[in-house]
Amino acid sequence: MGGFAKQIKTTYWPETRMLVALALPICGAQLAQAGMSVVDVMMTGRHNATSLAAVSVGSSLWMPLMLFMTGTLMGLTPIVAHLLGGQRNEDIRPAVHQALWVALALGIVAALLLWLAVMPIFERMSVPTAVARESAAYLSAVAFGMPGIALFQALRAFSDGMNHTRPALWISLIGLSVNIPSNYVLIYGGDGLVNLLGDWLPTTIQQLPALGAFGCGIATALSMWTMAFAMVYYTRRGRTYRSVSLWQRLTPPSLTGIRELVVVGVPIGVAIFVEVTLFTLIALFIASFGEVTVGAHQIALSYTTILFMLPMSLSMALTVRVGNTLGQRRLALARKVAWNGIAISVMVAIINSSLIWMTAPTVIALYTSNPDVQALALTIISLAVIFQLSDSLQVNLAGALRGYKDTRIVMIITVLSYWIVGLGGGHWLGTHGLGNMSEPMGVHGYWIGLIAGLSTAALLLGWRLKWISQKE
């Protein structure tokens, strides 16, 4: 007992403090970036219904692309963490430069897709002509920002790997501070400025056109490039990065360096893309159940997504800590760091579940005054209490495995668990039930499927982490 108490004091408590210190700025950055999407929806919604629909439809196309890029570039974090832990600082600069080349290529490809492929997609989706036209304009503007956000994410992954997660928070807040006024000016034009500030403004400003969804896309692209340039400036001037000399000399593209990043990063990008499409497909299936069900589902999902930011941030921080420790070749300590992070994720899940249970009626009332939607949302959120534990466990187990650079197996487990167990099982329960044992469960069946899929992922990832940590 005394030995375990000593380990808590000398190993687990210091690791917990370090992990939380890394995770909290990541969480703040995630919330700030999510805030940009909220601002876009709120401001275009106040302009007109067509602009709101255009931004909503357009976001469903560019957000998965951005998340795939982000996941792929997250592969740089464990690479840098391993090099830093092994005191191989001279190898960090070329590794980061290869990530920047990959980021630039991904950003350009994403931009081309948004310019060239959206109208055929809208035609197949039977999107109304006015919405499709305005959404295409919105996406054509967002496309200019895709290389910028890709470069930002690459440099953020580098900074996180250097145990320096605060810059992403401050720079994301800068991006949000650019996004809000840019949105206002570009969406509402001169009329909006007159309503806000009065008619004393110069005539040229009063005559600025209201660009609606297109203006929102321009503001988004401006925010993306602002964040990219701010991150370049900070990594050039910041003391933390001086040992790396990141901007001293540009390393040309190297097949070996790019291959390492792609091998580690692409499975992360695919896993994130699979998760996003899981929730998108469930939303499409649930749409046939009517407005009350759709509203209740979106409320429950929105609330749980906000609370999920902390477990996800812990996962990203855990990747860094495990990678640092493995780079130092302290394999036994890396195993302790990983499982300590999993234990913390369980505690966070318990706190989140308790918070949901206690605040659900109040929070639901903030979203809607419809009693039918409130009642249904409350029953869904009772399932979300269980959902929190499975979700927190699986994302942090995946984060620990990424610290080991073990990403392909994580991708396979994610695809099988999410799409076959989660989506397939949820769709069966929602539309057929349990044969003679129950009627079709509707939206509750889909949420039970989600719990089953996430629990399956947690069990398989737990087995994988136990195996690979003992092997190492």
C-alpha cells in the first residue's frame, strides 16, 4: 500500500497535473473554433432563411474535409513528441517541413473540390436552386481559406508535440475575434452597420453590399488565414521553439518524411471522418421521424458535443505525453502515463454524466419551449449519461495508442465499431426493434446503437493498448 501511495505522489499526480495543463488550452481552442461555426449560423440566420440554409448545407461539405485534413496532420504530434522526448531536436525541423508540404497539398486539393464538385453534389441531393447557388458561392469563398487552415493545423500539431498547447488557444481566439466583425460587415453590409452604429457613417461605408452567405464564406477564409499567419509569426518568435530553428532553412519535400506522416496521420484523418459521417448519417435517418424527433435529437447531440470537448482534449494531450515518454525510451513509465490518462478520462466522464443528469431540464428549456420536444429530448439525454463514459474511454484509448504511433489498428476498430455496430445496430433497433421482444425504438434505437458502437470501440482499443504497451 505504501508503494502505491509513493507512486501516486511521484508519478501519477505529477502526470495528472501535466496532462490537465496540456489539455485545458486545447479544450479552449476547440471551443473557440466551434464558436466560429455558431457565429456563422447565428449571423446568417438573422440575415435570411436562404443564407442560413446555404451556410448549413455548405458546412456539411467543407467541415468533413477540414476534419480529415486536421486528423491527418495530427500525425505530426506523436512524431514531434517522440523526437523531443529523445532529445533529437535537429530532426524536428525537417519533420515539420514535410507536414507543411502535406498541409499545402491537402489545402489545395480541398479548395479544388469545393470549387469544382459542389454543384453536382447539390443536384444529386435535390437542394433548392436558390440555396444551392448561394451555398456554392459560400463554399467558393471558404475554399480560399482551406490551405490556410491546413497550415495552421500543421503548426498547431507541431506546437502541441513540443508540449506547448497554449498558442492554439490564443490564436483560435484571434481567429474568432476576426470572424465576428468580418461576418457582420460582409453579411449585412452598410445597412447593418447603420443599424448598429447610426447614419453618421460615410456614404461609401453605408453603400457596402450585403453579401449574405458569400460574405460569411469570405469572413471564414479571412479567419483561417489570420490564424495561419499568427501561428507562423508565433513559431518564428516564440522562445519555446528556438531549439528547433523551424524557419531557419526550408527543407525540400522528402518521400521518407512524407511517408512517415501519411502512415501515422491518414488513419487518424479517416477515423475522424468516419466519426463525423456516423453522426451525419444518423441525422439523415432520423429526419424521417418528424420535426419533434429531429429537434430533440439535435438538442441532445449539441449538449453532449459541448461536454465532449474536454475528453477529446485530454485525448490529444495524452498523445503528447505518451509520445514524449516513449521518445525517452522509458517504456514502463509510458505504460503508466497511458493508463493514468485513461483513469482521468473515466473521472471526467463521471463528472460530465452527473452534470448532464442535474442540468438537463434547464438546458433543454434554453433550446426550446416546445413541451413535446423537451419531453423527448429528456429521454434521449438519459441515454447520453451512459454515452459519456463509452465516448470518453474510446477517445482517450485512441489518444494513448496514437502516442505509440499505432494508428492503423485504431482506424480499423473505429470503422468496424462505428459503422457496423453503431450505425448498423442503431438503424436496426430504430426501424425494426428486437424482433418479437420490442417494437421499433425510433430515435432511442439509434442512441442505443451509438452506445453499443462506442462501447465496442472502447473494449477493442483497451485490449489493443494493453497488448501494445506490454509489447513495448
